[in-house]
Amino acid sequence: MLNIVNKSPFQSTSLDTCLRMAQPGQGLLLIEDAIYAATKGSTAEAAIRSACSTLKVYALQPDMDARGVTAKAIEGVTLVDYSGFVDLVAQYSTSNSWL
């Protein structure tokens, strides 16, 4: 399963809920304001670093670029472009958007 989170960890508990429910081997894609969780120094940094040990964690690079935080990406988080987003949806048999 590919878990997709789009809400900022500062305004929603979607990421926390997703991380509690995600199973090892699943993917996590952070898009829109959720990409802030994948940045060094964020309050969600420890949770994302921990998630990288059991999940494959991705962040949408165009969203990081638009917010000026690409250089702060956490090691272990794979940056993908829009084509990579499509590839991930095709790679995983199911996907779930955490609203």
C-alpha cells in the first residue's frame, strides 16, 4: 500500500495516524504541506526518521521546491517528481490518501 499524506504535521494529525497504522514494507508519500515533515529540524523529523526504518518514505520534490525546503530534506527520504508519483501509484497495488 502507498500511504499519501498531504496535510502539514503542524495543523493535522493525519501523519501521526498514518504512521501508527502503516505496516512494514508499505510506502509513504508526503505531498503538498505534508512535505514539511520530511525536513531537518521539524517537529516530525524523529517520526519520519523512525518511519524510514520500516517504510519506504518519499516526498514530492516539486512541492519541496515550491516551499524552498529541498535542501533540508531528511536523509532516507526519496524525492520524486510528478512522473515518480505516477510510478509509485502504479508500483503499489493500493493507495490510501490520509485526509
